[in-house]
Amino acid sequence: MKKIKFLAMLAFVAAGLLTTTSCSDDDNNDPQGGDVVNVYDYVLVVKSNVAATVTFNGKTQTGTEVTFATSENVNSYSGSLSVTANGYLPYTADVDFSENNTVKIVNVTMVKESTNTVAQASAKGNTVANDAANQAAMGTVAQIEVPSDVNISGNTTDPFSVTVVTPEADVVGADELQKGEEVSAAVMELLCKPNGAQFDKDLTLSIALADGNGCEFSSDQAEQVYWQNGRLYAKAKHFSTIEAEMVAEVVNVTESTVVREISQQAKAGENSFTYDHQTGFTSNVVANGAKYLFLKNKFGAPGSIKREATYSIDKNGYVVIRLVQKVYDYTFKSGTATFTARAYGDIDAAIVRTSTEPITPIHSGGSN
């Protein structure tokens, strides 16, 4: 197991507090605490809207919310995530952990392929949309606008359809992005059919998507991607899965900490406690808009994971455990749009006070 690191900067503070909070004239009468140790070093929580089979790092679980946890070193605990369910389209993502980013949440909306299909001849000159079930699951309407005079090759038999799927995430550590770095993350993914079809004129794909004004987008599968009046558009001359990414530059990043304290009555020997480890990000961007999806697919879903840790003391008493979480405040610029977000990193913990009497924590939260 990985020991939660004692904070050097707390040593002096802890020493001073011990002399002022003890109810005894002799500090040696107070319990003496040991290292704080996480039960698991790395934790991944995967949430799905339906019961699914979830595989990560060679292990498989089933359910709507599953947790993968390990005390192995970080290099063996980053890899590909796979989510499957009978009758639903599969989902994959890459999830990377780092020494300063040890917990992640990935939210997946599993969807069935749209049943709204339109024959090629009938689709010409018309618009094909995703079906009602897909619209409800993904909260958006997708459309294919087919020119009336388009010539189709490659696949001239299968009908047109479009299904919105959860974009593949590429989750990185909260501390991994650097000032001046260009970053991209998927915000739209459409399964377009007829698969393999080619067109002599651009077909226009679009999806209702908020908060994309001024942002820059790109796609390896489309000729042009842009946002206009509440929709993200892509021009394509062949069909497969069309993915669009938001492209942004890291304008600035600063590191700070958020401090909390936990007070606990403890017995001589080993004790345990739980704490909430905030992960992902927070931001004032529009929920489920383009910028939000960019941040979620880069830092993981916002949320909190319950973690368990242990420590030992030499006699019955009370302890105060200080939790110091690293946070990274980012400023991004995409096209002409600038936005900010806070990404949450690792937590260091240490016993900073002990006493034979109850102790009131000093820090209930906030930044240092």
C-alpha cells in the first residue's frame, strides 16, 4: 500500500498545535500517532445508465456502478476501459493515473442504435434524425442533411441513420497539462450510416450543443466542423463514426491546495477512517455544453469518491487528521472563447494533533 505522504510544511505547525491543544502539562501523556495509509492507492469508479459489463486493467465487473481499486504501482494501473451491454453499442476510453492524480470517475451513457432508418432514395433532399429513444438518452437531436442531387458510391443499398453515442474519453491526470500546450477532447460522436458510403457532395451533420460560441473544433473524419446558433456542424463526404473534438490552448495553470481536518476518537492500535476525495473538475461553464464535455473527457466526470485509510496510535485518545488536496486552476482558450476550470489532484494526509481530550478541527475547508 502507498503511504499518504506526511507534509513537511505541517511538521512545524503540528508541533506548535500539540503544545497548545493538549490538556496535559506533559505532551508525552498524549497519544502518539503513526503514518496515515490508504487502503487502496488508485481508484476508478465507472457509472453507467444501464447494467453493463465493465473491463479495466484486465479485471471485469458488472453493474450500473463499479469500482476498480488497487495498490499496484501507477504504471500498471493506466489503460483501456471497455463497457458493453447486450443490445447496446460498446464504449471504450483511455484512463491514465499519475502519482498526483489517483482517483477517477467515468460516466457512460450506453445507447442502442437508432431505429429511424430512411432508404437512400427517400433520404435525398431530406433530413434524417436520431430516433426518440436516442434523443432522450443523450439529451440532444442529431441530423443528417442529404443533398437532393448527391451521388452515392461504396454502399448504395443500406439506409441512412444517425445515432448519438458517448464520445470516447481520454482522461489524464489533473497535473499533466502544461501552460502553452494544445489540448483536444471529443465533444461529439455520431454513428452514421450507410457505413462505407461515399458522396460526391458534402452531407451536413449536426447536433444540438450549447456553449460552443467562438470555440475551435476539428475532426479526422469530417471536412469541416463549426458551431453556429446552438448546433455543432460537420461536413462529410464519407460515412463511418464521425467524431468532433474541441481544440484549446492551456493559457495558464496554477497549483494550490484545499485543506480539511477530521477529528476522531481513536483506540490504541490500528484505526480507520473514511474521507471524500473530490475528483474531476469544477467550472462555471454550461452543464453538458461543449466546454463541459471537453473538460469531462479530459479530467473525468466531476464527483466525489469515498476512500478509506488507516493509522495507529499508542494509546486511547483523540486525533486530528489534516487532508491537503492539490488543485490545479486552468485557463483555456479555444478559438476566441476563454474559460476556466479547477481540476482536482491527490490528497496528502497526516495526523497533526493528538490529545486525551476531544479536539475541535481548525480547518473545515478552503484554499491555502
